[in-house]
Amino acid sequence: MSTLLAPQRQPGEPDTLRLPSRDDRISLVDRAALHLGLRLLLWSTRTPRLADVRDRHSEAFRRQEDAAQRERAYVRGVILSRGL
């Protein structure tokens, strides 16, 4: 549908979608409630940082470092035994 062909409201007619008793301004309490609700929504979607996850991460990192150290020791032993 083209907006040029849609029926237009005449300038003297009141806006029927707007209630004349409603104020356009938002009260301070409503504004604070909206901000609080938004903060709670954002907080609820964040990824939790649990101590268990940190412990598992540090254990995995320690195992990875131990494996890398054993690999370096093996390669060093091979190089020294072959006399390269």
C-alpha cells in the first residue's frame, strides 16, 4: 500500500490514537523502574564466573604446561642423543 494513496487526517481533526487525559512525560519513578528492569535483564544474561570453572581451567592449563614441558624434554633428549 502506498502512503500517498492512504486516507489522510485533516489538520483540524484531533488525533484519535492519543488519549487527551494522558501526559507525554514519563515520571521519575517509571524511569527508575525501567532502568532497574533493564539492568536486571542484562545481569541475568551474563555468564556466571564460578570458582569451579576457574579451578577446572587452572587444572587444564597446568596439565597443558606439563605436557609441553615433557615434550620439550623429549625433543632435547633426541637432539642430544643424535648429536645434531
